[in-house]
Amino acid sequence: MGDGAFTVVATDGAARAGVLRTAHGDVPTPAFMPVGTKATVKGIDPEALRSLGARMVLANTYHLHFRPGADTIEALGGLHRFMGWEGPILTDSGGFQVFSLRDTILATDEGGVSFRSVYDGREERFTPELAADVQRQLGSDVAMCLDICLPADAAPAELELAVARTTAWARRQLAAPRAAGQLVFGIAQGGTHPELRRRSLEEIAALGCDGHALGGLSVGEERELMLDTVGWAAPLLPAGRPRYFMGIGDPEGILAVIERGIDMFDCVLPTRLGRTGSALTWAGRLNLRNRCYSRDSQPLDPSCSCPACARFSRAYLRHLVNQQELLGLILLSLHNVRFLLDLTAGARVAIERGEFGVYRDAALARIAQGQSAREVAK
Amino acid sequence: MGDGAFTVVATDGAARAGVLRTAHGDVPTPAFMPVGTKATVKGIDPEALRSLGARMVLANTYHLHFRPGADTIEALGGLHRFMGWEGPILTDSGGFQVFSLRDTILATDEGGVSFRSVYDGREERFTPELAADVQRQLGSDVAMCLDICLPADAAPAELELAVARTTAWARRQLAAPRAAGQLVFGIAQGGTHPELRRRSLEEIAALGCDGHALGGLSVGEERELMLDTVGWAAPLLPAGRPRYFMGIGDPEGILAVIERGIDMFDCVLPTRLGRTGSALTWAGRLNLRNRCYSRDSQPLDPSCSCPACARFSRAYLRHLVNQQELLGLILLSLHNVRFLLDLTAGARVAIERGEFGVYRDAALARIAQGQSAREVAK
């Protein structure tokens, strides 16, 4: 099943295993995409990232447009060469940044959105045409459409206007020039409002995008309501195109969206947690600042083979974190990314075997048991 | 020539090529030792450090004594296992830290030095016996004697007392238990005062240390006077033992002390420069913040094969530095350490060929020409 750049190779309930074919290689799905906001996954060398098993990374149109500028990146041979990552890259549209930095917005109108840059306060404007052009210059494998991303609790009238404009903007962006081989994904909005979400899905799906994202669902709304929405909305998207949920990275959330038919997702969580001294493990989340690790000679996660787990103890990592040593941030970031890649790879295998439910339950039970065992031990 | 753990394999004027044999492997000399103050060379994974060509690293008794504590490191199997570095490690004595944090000193007496810890302000005391014991627990390959390190412009009477106590302390420390296979180096003080420096050298050399350091010469005195002192002092040390100059890391300085008979040296310069956005190259020092690199597709140094130079452009490194991205600090630190290791390895080959003078002149001319060519281009 599938057409164009995406093939579904197995399903298990709503969950899908597939392959996304891009100009820079194939990506097995479900796929967790580490986030390289400013053309670098924070603290991780691209060669190390590949060794961890990452296949596709995300980069940020808003930030790269302003620093160092898409002209510069294009002049240097495109984003892949610039950042030393030869694998597939997805670039977001910048819409999420503009609309989540709400204080900087000056005006949203039919044509686009005007705002003040967070870099220098200058007035700037994003339009669908600019989003297309910047991403063409970056040369990403998947470009995202510029959307209007409102908080889930926005007023229905606001949401309705955002849905209408998001569709109109996507139509314009899809008509604009793109990089050779570049796929373009549309984004459905509508918050958790059933009618508006459905309308947005139908309108975006009708445009013939190479893939579809569910946007605006990780912005502060309740987890249950968000998952309910994913649960009924994802299956309404064309089955033969990849489905991307923007911004989820906790193990429970990843398994929940995979279960509901999502193929791709991204999150800054693993690197952000790494920089604040926390590790995602099969025994739950470890805060390395905790005194209980001060003489703990075990690896972070005995079942992990990442560089942090293969060569260092929790005690050493705690020392590095407490002393604010760069190597601590690096090693924890490596580990956390690896953990989510492994979790996702395991989900894919389980889907192919028709055992996704068993895998999900076992993974969640293992994480919960480890967490509570450690809490009892304290 | 040489006895015990050190063999001189070639000389060229005063310059020497040798091998230091330690419990964790041989170290060809001259040797640049990257500094892992808190049991990590800032921003560099030990595996990467080895790939760069580092053979021996330095770690800091003062800092490790307080955080995480030598008991903890001993309980975890010693410093090598703790920090994931299987090669030789030299630990300083903590004397340099205590005496360079002058505001924290409470009293220096025959027995030792009392001071307030920079970590929590508590009153602490270092004695030669404690310096021996902490380094025994750490299990370093080379332990340094606790010395009294005064500024080069200290009053002669002060210097004289420091020299006398440094000798007495070294005698006590050498009599204390040490780790299996651990070498102990004495440190000669005396500033740039000819008579006191000579007296310190003679007294320390008479103690039968495994090696000798020239201390107190990188603390703010004039470069010329320091080099003059090294020039006449180094040859007075026993020829069959390694000579260590503490704290030099600029290319000119490294070549100058090698020329004067120094075998080992260390410095935080390469990693500190890396963290502030500067690169040591064969074309001089590059400040990556400079606008001239914004579209520069060249590697940092075309003749370098480190990860930064092999895979990234100056423009990308500049972007990372300007955006305060961790990867920028990491890559520049890797490169700078590699540059000094390569410079030092080249010096060794030149000494073996009897061409050290030619090597030094060519290296300095190349660096100076590159620097001035770039200044003209601006």
C-alpha cells in the first residue's frame, strides 16, 4: 500500500510500519527525528548521530532563515553539506516558531504573517512563497507548509480562520518551486475542535501533498484530548502517505501516537533532558543529580549500547552533570536520542510481527516498574 | 641514555626525544598533555581524544579531591576507569590551584597549607602526605609533589622560604605510600631568581624523583625571562629523567621549551580557545566570529585531518560559534588539541632526524606568514 514516496509494509491495528523514500535515502517508519534546530542536533556530532541509528533529522526554517540565512547555506552547497549530515532532512516551515512566539507577532492576514525577529527585533514577514523558497534554498528532503498554529484552547472563530488560511497558504506553497526531489507535506490544524480539525484534514488532504502533519496538538492541551484527536484524525488522512505528528518525544507519547497510525515524529526532549542532567531509560527517567548515583558503578541503562552506557558509570555521569562539564551533556544527549531511536525501532519490528500491543504494554510496564522500584529504594 | 621509567632516544642540541614508560603504556616525548581538570578534557570524549593522538592526559588533584572525592573515585576502581581513559594520567598535586587562588589561603606553615575550598568555603588543609594519599587513591601514573608556587615577582625572602618548604615537602611526599607502579615527580620552584631556582633544582634533583618539573614559571612573568630560566635550568636537571614544564600551550611556547630540553608540558589553552571560538592553525590563530568566515567553505586548516577539518567548513563552525551551539565548542576543542599534538609529534620526528631547528623555524614562519596574510586580506 502506498503511492509516491511512501510505502506501508505492515499494519497492526492502526499502527503502521513503512518506508519513506527521499532524495537522501530511505527512512524506515515509524521514525523518530532528532531535532537540529540551528543545523545541529545540540551537542551531537552528525557522525555520532548516524551511529546511534538516526535516519532523518529535523532542522528549523525560522532560525536558519535568520542565522546564517538561506542564501549563505545555498551558497555553501545546501543544508546537508553545511551541517555535515548526508541523510534525509525535514525542515519545518517556521510557522510553529512564529505563532508560538506570540508576543512577537505584528499581524496575520491573507498574505502571510508579520512579526519581529527574535534575533534583532526587526520587522519580518513569512508568506507561503517565502517558506517554499527558503526551504528550496536549504534543499531539505521534506519541506513543510507554512501553517497557522494556534493554542488548542483558541476561540472557535479564531481556529476557523486559521484553518481556512492554513489551507489557502498550503495551496500557494504547493504551487511554488521546490528543490529537486523535495517532498512537501501539508499541515492540518483545527486544535481539538472536532469539526474544524476534520475540515482542515479534508482540505489539506485534497491538495495532493506528499505527506501530512497533525499540527497544533502539542501546544499545551491535555494529553488525553490530544490523543483522542490523533486517534480519530490520523485514519482520516490518506493511508498511502506518511503521517507526521509534530513535537512528541516522551516514550509514552511516542507509543501512543504510533498506536494511532502516526509514522513520523520529532522532539527536542532527548537533547533538552540531556542538557539538564536527566536520562530516559528502560527503568524510567533518571535525574543524575540525585545523590543515590554518587557511587553507582552501573551504566545508565544496562540494556543500552550507546557510548555513554558502554564506557561510563552513572557515578561519572553524575560527576560531569554536577560539575557542568560539557561531556556530561553530550553523553546524556547521545543516550537519550539512542533510547528513543531504539524504542521506535522496536515498535517497527513489533508492528511487522503483528505484536505492537504486546510491545507497547511490555515497554510501558518495564519503564513504570523501574521507576517505581527506584522510588521505593530512595 | 636514561634510567628507570624514561629513555632518551635522540637529542638535537638541548632538545630531546624520549619515551616515558608508565603503568598504562608508553608516552613518546616531547609530549603535550591535554588537561582534564575535573576528570574530563572539556568537551572531548576520551575515545575521540585517543583518536586525535593524545597519549597522556592531566587531571587535577585539587578539584577531584573535593568533587567527587578521591574515596569515591577509588571505590569506583580508580581514575582511569572512572573517566574512561585507559592511557597514562598525570595528576598535579593541587599546589598550583591552592597558591593561585591566593585569596583563599589561610596559612602556610611547615606542615602544609590551610585554605578555604572554592566549592563550599570550608577550611581545608593540604599536606605532602595528603597529596600523596589522594593521588594514591586516584591511581594516576605520575603523581606530582605538593609545592609552594609563588608569583615570579614574589620577594626573595618569600621565594627562599617557599623553596625550602617545597624541598622538605617533596621529601615527605616521596616517603609516603603510592599506587602500584606510580611515578612521582618533584617540582623545582624559585621563580626566575637564578640562585633560588638553582638551589631548588639541586635540592629536588637530589631526592631521587622519577622526573622533575619546573614550576612557577607560567604565572604571569615575562616570556623572555621565563624562557631564559628554562634555558639554563632544564639542563641542570638529571638528563636521564623526564622534564616537565607546567602550563604552556601556545605553539611558540611549546617549540621554545622543547628546544630548551623540556619533555612534557600541558595547557588548557586548546580547549579554552575552542570554547571561546578560536582555532589554532598552521595559518595562525583564527577567530571564528570574524565575518570574513561567513561563507568560507574551506576547512579550518586544510592540512589537518581532525573531525572538524575533515567534515565541516569554517562557515559552519562560525555559525555554530555565533549561535553558541555545543557542537562548535566540541569541534574547535578537538581541532585545537589535535593541532598541538601534531605540532609536538612533528617536533619529535625532527629531533630524531637532527633537524629540530629547521622544523621550529619552518613552523613558526608558516604560522606567522598565514597570520599576516590573513591580516592583509582583511
